[in-house]
Amino acid sequence: MKQFCWTKLTAGVILSMALAGCAAPTPAVLPTSPPTIPITTSSSTSSSVTASAVVAPAQTSQLGFLLSAPVKEVGVKEGDNVKTGQTLVVLNTPDLSLSVDAAQAALVSAQAKAIIRRYQKKTTNADGKEVYLSGPPELRRIADIQVVQAQAALETAQAMLAQGTLVAPYNGTVVSLNIVPGQLVQAGQVAAVIGDLAHLQIETTDLSERDIAGVQIDQTATIHIKALNQDFTGKVIAIAPMATKYNADWVYKVTIEFDKQPQNLLWGMSADVTIQTK
């Protein structure tokens, strides 16, 4: 009887284990992770920079004198077109004119002495024959040096006299005149201003240091002239190598040349420019 009970218990255990082995395995639970989110980096896609600008001549000059004297003659008026070397203003400088006259007379005298030193002196020798004797070579050399010195003095006097005449340094337009005949002009005073109005260009006024790095020579630009309410095209021809202070910011002047200069364009007109940097 005891043997039977043990055998029955053992058989029950074996059956339970067999049924457990036939059951489907329970899947393992894996830890979950958040979905992967692609990382994007922001980069500037700007392909242009904008700035305010002003119309200015390709060349402009403030002209004055190195000496003080009354104005003798004003040969032009504001708005006149002038050629290179054309006389604009003449000062009354009689003392300089007298210096030129004296220097010219001194040069003529020195040249005459040099010629005399080269003449051969005619004389008769003991045999009664005529012979020519030349003067000492030292005197001829001294005479030549005096001619060179007199020529240099004349050139100096002429250069001083030329300082009393104001001439146009290039083809342009007389923009302003600040003197009248009879007025005493001081050395360094601006007597006239001329500009090359046939070649006007654009100069930026507030292009900041944050934008200048992308600007290069020959880049194209769109120019909006406010007074004309029109857009024009051009290209960058110059970039200032040094910044200047403007409204508490450092700015660089960029010069833009028109592809074709507009009509009715005037010096000083304001503009907005857009430079294509890419």
C-alpha cells in the first residue's frame, strides 16, 4: 500500500513536468527606447546683402592754392565742364612775375658769357702770322656752371608763378566756386570743387562688418535710386580696406559701378543696393 502511493505521486509529478514542457514559452520583455529624431543644423541660406548708399563721382577734388594773394581772374562758373589743364582761377602775383623776368634776364646774361669764353682770341705771333688763342678751360667750365644755375633759378621762379594759377587736374565739372575776383585767398583755402560727373557710381554708407565678409569684387548688384524710383544693375569694383564708425557700428564702403549710367542721375542722390554674394 505505501509503495502504491509513492508511485502515484511520482507519476503525477512527471506528468506535470511534461505538460509544463509542452506549453509555449513566454516572450521576453525588452526595454523600450525613444524614437530616433534626426538632428538638423541651421545654416545661413542668405545669398545677398543689402545696404544704403549714395551717388558719387568716380573722381572729385577740392582745389586750392599754396600761397596767399588776391584773386585776379576767375575763368569759369559753377556747372561748367572743363578739360585737363584748363585755367580756372588766376591770382594777382606781380612779385612772382617780376622774379620770372629777372631770372630770364640772368639766364640770357650767363649764356652770353659762356659764348664769349668760347671765342678764340686772334693775335699775331713773332713771325707776323695770325694765330688764335683759346681762353683758360677753367673759365669756360665756370661759365657753363653759371648757365646751369641760371636755368635752374628760372625754372624755380616759373614754378612759383604757376602756383598762382589754378588748373583742372582732369576732365570734369565745376561743382562749386568759393571765391570772386578781388578776394584775398588764403593758402590752403578751398577755392573750387570739381567732379567727374560723366562717371557716377554708388558708394555704400552702412554696410556692416557682419556682412562685408561675403562681398567680393565683380559681384553683381541691384541698385534702387529713390529719386528716380527705378532699379539698375551694376557690379562691385572696390571694397574699402578699413572700416569707419557709423551710428555706433563699424561699416565698410563698397563701390559699385553702373552697367549703364542712368540719365538724370545727380551727385548725392540716395539709393538702396542689394549685392548678390552667392
